[in-house]
Amino acid sequence: MLKSLNDKFINSQTKTKIELYLLPLLLLLLISFYTFEEKQEEMISTKNSFDEISNKKFEGSYLEVLSTLENLANKNHITILTNEKDKESIFLKGKSKIIVLENFLKQIENLNNFSKVQSLVLYKKDENGYYFFDLKISFEKFYFKQLKNENELELKIEDDAFVGE
């Protein structure tokens, strides 16, 4: 059977031979061109979405953020002495126990996709075991975060409280 196909191909006209060689090549070329176009469109759309995310700025209310921070501080038994807002940052001064402060910092990091604890300065503790702290929270950039549930963080503080005592 292969011999008969080979004989027919050898005896066929040159035009037919050219068509038989070019047809598969043209099909491959069309398929590769179509997939290349599709990949390029996907790459352009990915680049546009990255630019949108990287240029994203915090547009929420800093008053609401300060209110949320004060509520979190009250839940964690932290005393906020002063709070200030400067451009895209919030400065907090307060006093707390060290174990509770760790959980408070985790909750601040999970506040939204812009919140980031930029600096924390701890001062000496007083006679009751409380540390004074200065905290700078930045809202300048957008961060990809897996925001955790508040209940998980509250369970963590309860576990730490039992371990610390």
C-alpha cells in the first residue's frame, strides 16, 4: 500500500507535489500565528492590570482607619496615648504588654491591602510590666495579602495569654 502511494506521488505532476508539501506548512504557520497573537494580547492585558495595581493609592478614609485602630487597641487592652496622620502614614504612641502588642501588630497588617507596619520603637517598661511604644503605619503602596479572619487572630491572642501567664 505504501509502495503504491509512493509510486503515485512520484508519477504526479510537480504542481501537485508542491501543494502537498506547502499545505501542511501553511496550516502550521496559521496555527502558530493565531496562538502568538493570543499570547501577545494576554501579555498586554496582564501588563495593563499590573500597572493599575502598582499605581493604586489608598483612597479610604483615614478617620475610619483611626477608628478601627482604636477599636482594635481596646479589644487588645492597649492604651493609645496619641495618634497623628502625616501624608500616607499614621503614627501611634501608646502602652501595652508585649504579648498583646504582637497580636495587635498582626491585626494592623491584616487591616487592609495598604496597611504595613513600617517601624516600631519600644521603650522601657513601667512598674506594671507595660511597654511604651511608637508605631508608624504606612498606607503608601498596595500589597498582595491573604487577609486573615479576625476570629483566627483572637484565638491566637487567647492562646498566647495562657502561655504568657
